[in-house]
Amino acid sequence: MLRRRFLKLAGTAALAPALGTALRPFDAAAQQRQLVVMTWGGLWGDAMRDNIDVAFQKRAGVAVVQDRGSSPSSASPS
């Protein structure tokens, strides 16, 4: 039983640095303080800002910035 336990501990110790390096991109993503959301603006964008964005900002501590584009109905066909 000692040999099996030793092998488990040695394997875990060998993988720990690699696991820490693999999780590093998630640390950077967790540090973001701004979320950009594309909306078409208007009443829909205002409703999102008042009911979703504000609540998310309070709860997550991340600023929500709306990137308001033009309405798809006003876009000319290509």
C-alpha cells in the first residue's frame, strides 16, 4: 500500500505545476472589469441598461458598456 500511495503523491506533485500554468489564461480573463454588449439601442437598449446591466454591475462589479449599432431594419440590403 505504501508504494501505491507514494506513486499517487508523486504523480500529483508532478502534475501540479502544469495544471497551474494551464489555468493562467482563466486568471487573466477573471481580471476583466468591463463587458461590452452590442445592442441596437432604442427602447430595447434602454430596457437592457435599466434592468440587466445595472443589476449585473452591482452584483459582479464589472462595468457594462453598450455598443449601440443601427437598427437592422434601417440597414440597406447588400
